[in-house]
Amino acid sequence: MGDDIETPLLKNELTETGHHTQTYRPRVGIIGTGNYALALMKRLTAVAGCDVIIGSRMPELRRGTFSGIGDCFCGVELASIRECIRGSDIVIIAIHREYFSVTLQDVAELLAGKLVVDVSNRETRKVGQSNAEYLASILPEASVVKAFNSVSAFAMEDISESGSSSAVYVAGNDPAARQKVIHLAHAMGFRTVNLGLLHSARWMEDDLLSVFSLWQIPVALATGIFLLSCLFVAYIYFIDRPKPAYSWEQIFMKVSNKPVCMTAIAMMALTYLPGQLASILQIYYGTKHRRFPKFMDTWLKIRKQMGLVSFFFVTLHAVMSVLMISSTYYGGWFYKRTVTIPANETFNTEVVLKLSKEWMNWRGESVCLLGILGFALMAVVALTSIRSVGDSLNWSEWRSVQSNLGFVVLALSTAHVTVMGAQGWERRGFPKVFRSVTFLSVLLPYLVLVLKIVFSLPPLSGYLWKIRHGWEREGARYGPVDKIDKGKNGTKKATGSSSSDNLELEKSRASQGSTKGNQSGQATVVQVEADSQDYAGTGQGSAQKQCSSL
């Protein structure tokens, strides 16, 4: 009975071959006694069902520390580093890089032929050699694999969660050793991404130190658009008028809502625009095998962040507008009700009294309806961007929501602004119409929608389909770095995609979600050009769930 109590109730089966018939439960040694080592030990025993040996330079001293923690460490043994290595099939190095040499040089011969896993991270970016490569130089006879460095100690220790939301990147020069670590990570409840050779550890360590690297351009762009919109609104309503159109008390909501709206719809259109520009370039090139310009490559990669920024401004605009809906703020949306008092002894002429405007006219109701529908559908698109929801959809369903429904949202948002401002455009005429906030707001969205329609209809739709499926026009324009080889069957093939592209592709696949069939899954907010699947050389192609947001 005592043995049963010490056995974890739930254990993931770990199989060396990937099948459930041959159970493979290695004894895992962990060199190190810090917080991360303890978190690893807890998940390995409680979730994967492995026996663990903790290796310490001072095991007797650490034994008192372990006894004071309070958790029951069933199946865990505390030993010296040498004993830990001798009794383990897999050795995890859970110490800082500075102590690699001091701790491991004397036991290098014991680690010869062992599978050694490095879980460390560095403190500075772009230092050249990764920690894992440095460890491999100290242990030349061991099979060094980099893994688990992307999982925090908190997430590692929290066994109440499956861990599937955390991606474990795995890199190593020995394919067999790499596969064993992948099986171990699966048994621990994590998703894995095989990044190939140990050289990929440089990206694995460097990526964790980047702080909002993909957000800098979208946030700066949105900030710039918002500030320019504020200047435009201030000019047309306050500066270029004999008397300001609004009082200073209305700056906080009524006036500021205008640049918020302009920024929201501009960012939404800019999120969809690169997909259309990519179509233009592919038609011009006559092949999908030429790399896009660097700015386009960057633009395609930050569409998710641009869409999230747009979603933020759309939400802000919706909340501000709802709070202000009244006949006082939006007089043109309501019927004007009056009472006429005929001339009498008191009044020489008839007097018209304006009453409160309670009922919306067709313009006010249509503007509200289009805005509500657009926002509601945007929420649906955003909902499917949550990983758990996106993983429940197949590729066709996901693409239908993220791309097709996304363009419906853009069309509804454009119609919302158009109905709201069209009456004023007609009244102003040309060129004064360019002083209209609503008119300037819809120019870019209309351009994107027109391009989408043009590329969705014959003959361009069929032409693009052929290009994206490998067809190449005679005399196709290849870039200076693209090499064209003739295959055995005489078919032209473009070569020269670098390993860094593959690494970027793996990174994109793992960071956004699990796969749909043979396509990589990306599930965040709002995808924009799922139908432009083959943007060769951008690191984004091959039918990925590239989240680019509304």
C-alpha cells in the first residue's frame, strides 16, 4: 500500500519509438539544486513518471534544504555529481554558464556518450557562441541537446497545467539524442519544435532576451498616425476657423474620438495591404521564388502586431462612441422635432420651438448597425485567434474565419464610416472634401478592398493561383541572389533559401500554435492574408496561420 501511495496517479507514457507498446522511462539526472532544477524534478516525477537523481557538489548540505521544502519528492535521490552521472540515462545541466567549466571539467569522462541537456539562458544578446555550444566544447564526447530554456520555472513547476501552451524548442547535432529529448518533453506535457542542429541554440537563447521586438514598428506607426490625426483635427476644427467648432470641454471625448477612429481604420487597412502588394509583386516577378524586398518581408511578419494595435483602437473607439451617443453629440442621426406656436397677441410672428430629438433616422440607425456588426464579427475573428479555439478548427475553417470574415469586417468598417460622412462630403464638394475626417479615413481601406476584389476575379485570380502553385512565367524576373537550376525533368527550380529562413519558419510555427494537418498553426488575433499562402522567402509562407490581425 505504501508503494502505491508513492506512485503518481497520472503519468504520461514515455516511449522511445513513439508508440505505446514499448515504455521507455529513463533515469534523469539533474545537476544543480536551484529553483529551476527543483521545478524540473517536480514535473519529471509527477507528470512524466521518471526517477530523478539530483546531483550536487555538497549533497549532505543540500539534503537539509530539501527536507525543509515540505513537498514529497517520491522517486527522487540526492547524490554527488559523479553518482548522479553514473546512475542517469539523461543528464540535465541546470546551472549557470559561468559554472560549466568548474563543475563539469572534472567529470567530462563520465559524461562521454551520455545525453546531456542544457537548459540555461544568457543575459546579453548576440554574443556569438551559445551556452549549449560552449557546453559541447567542454564535453566533446557527450551528445549535447538544447531544450526547455523557453519554459519558465513557474510554468515548469505548475503541474496543474498540461504545459501544452508552452513550446519547447529542441536543438542538437545528434538526431537520436534530439528525438529522446522530444519524447521526454512530450511526456512532461509540452509541445515541441525540432530546430535541428545545435547552432539553432543561438536563436533559442537570443529570442528570449528580445523585448517586444515585433511590436516596435506597429506601435510607433500607430503612434505616428494618431499624432498626425490629432494635428489634422486640431487644424480643421480649431485653428483654421474664425471660431472653434468645439469647446475645450469636448476635447477629451468628442474631439479625441476622431483621431482614434482614423488610427483604428488606418491600421486595419495597413494590416491587409501587404497581402495585396505581395500579389502585385508576384504578378510582376512571374514567380513565387523571388524574395520580397526587405521592407515587405518585415511588413508581412508584423501583421499580427499591427492587427492587435488596430483592434485596441477599434475597441477604444467603440467604447467612446457608445458613451456619447445622444442627439446632442450626433444631431444628424436623429429626427428634428419641433412645435410651432402661431402668431398671436404675444408673438407677432409664429415661433418654432425645438424639442428633444429622441428617434434615430435611417442614417443614425444604419451607422450604428454597421458599426455593431463590424465590431461583433471582429470579436469572432479575435476569438478564433485564441490557441485553444483555433486548434479546434481545421485549416479551411480557420482560413475562412481569419481571411474571408476579416475582409468582411474591413468592408463593414469602411461602410460604417462612409454612411456617417457621405452627407458631409456631398455638401462640401471638391476640394474641401479633403478636410473631412471621414473622407480621409476611408481612402486607404477602399484601396485595399478594390485590390482584393481585382485579385479575386478572373483572370488575375487564376494567374496568381498558378504562380503560387509553382508555375513560372517565361522570362520571370529573379532577384540577384536567386539561383535557377534545371531539375532532371527540365523544370526550373529556385534555390538559395537559407537555413535562417527555416529557423524563422520553425520559430513562427511554434510560437503561434499547433499544426492543422500539414500546415503550421498560428493562433493569435486576427489573420489577414491567409489566402496569400506562398510568400516565398518571407519566412511566413506555406499556408501558415499567420496572424496579422484586423
